[in-house]
Amino acid sequence: MTKQSIFGRIAQLAKANINALVDAAEDPQKMMDQMIRDYTNNIAEAEQAVAQTIGNLRMLEDDYREDEQASSEWGNKALAASNKAEEFRAAGESANAAKFDNLAKVAIQRQMQAESEMKSAEPTINSQREIVEKLKTGLDQMKLKRTQLVSKRDELTARAKAAAAQNQMHEAVKAVNIMDATSEIGRFEEKVRREEARVRGAAELASSSLDAQFEQLEDLGEQTEIEARLAALKAKQSGILES
């Protein structure tokens, strides 16, 4: 019953569709970690069962070879006893001839018994050999599936980490996007522009005020010259009148 149960689990795990199981899982990595543990435990148990089954098969094969050797030995003894009986019979010693004939019969009976045991063991040995081969094949498939599962788990874990790192990078870039008018850099740039505009306005204002002052100076100089010329003109006229 134990061997059948293990064999059933080997067949079930070996046929498992890893991709389908991963797709159906809510947490693929956790599911795969659990599957790897299940595979590891079942592989260890299966290895013990296969080793025990192989050991049992080797015991049956040893018994079979012993029976085979015994059959051959008893056959040789039967032949030797029969030959000895014929020697005694040829010598006219019928009593000894009958004795060795009986020994030959006993040896043949033992040979037949060994052959019968061999024949009875053959179906069991063949069945055990078939089971061992199936168990070995299933065990190899389980080990291959476990290797595939570990590789799949590692691949998905690496891809998940890469995706998380890429997403983190995108978020960081988004946070410092210099084209974003609402960002700190955008606000600082706008503040600098306003200050530059204020300085330019103040400069223009100062420039226009200075021009006005110079224009007032020019007007004052012209008025002074007019007054001076008028005074000279009056002085000249006064001199003419006096003469």
C-alpha cells in the first residue's frame, strides 16, 4: 500500500503542469516555494521507497540464482548417482545399484523443487523489475520537475525585482521632472524670472528718470542764455539812447 501510494504521488507530481499552477495561484512565489518543499520531501521519501524496492528485488534475484545453482548441483548429483548405479549394476551388485538409483531420484526431486521455486519466483521478479523501472523513471521526472520549478521561481523572482526597481526609478524621475511647472525646480525658476523682471523694470524706471533730469538741465541752460541775450540787447539799446 505504501509503495502504491508513493508511486501514485510520483506520477501525479511528474505530470504537474507548472505554468498552469503558477497562473492559477494568487501568490505564485509562495505557491512555488511550497511546491519545491513538497517535491523535495516526496523525492526524499520516493528515493527511500525505490531503494527498498530495489533491495527487495535484489534479494529475489539472489534467491533465484541460489535456486538456479542448486538445480544445477542437484542435476549433477543425480547424474553422478545414476552413473554409479550403472557401475554397480554392471558389476552385478544390484543392491548398491538400487541404492544409488534412489539417491539419483532424490537428487532429481531436489532439482525439480529448485526449478519449481525458480518458476514461481519469475513473475514476481519480472513485476518487481517493472516497478523499479517505473519508480526510477518517475523519480527522475520528479527531480527534473523540481529543477524546472526552482528555475521558474528564480526567474520570476528576478523579474519581479527588476520590475520593482524599474518602477521605483520611474517614480523617482517623475518626482524630479524639471519640465513639471509644479515641481520645486519649476517654482524656483519662476521666482528667478520674476526677480529678473523686477530688476529690468527698476533699471528702465531709473533710466527714464535720469533722462528727464537731463532734459530739465538743458531747458534751464537755454532759458539762462535767453535771459542773458535779452539783458545784453537792453543794455545796447540804452547806450544808443544816451548818445
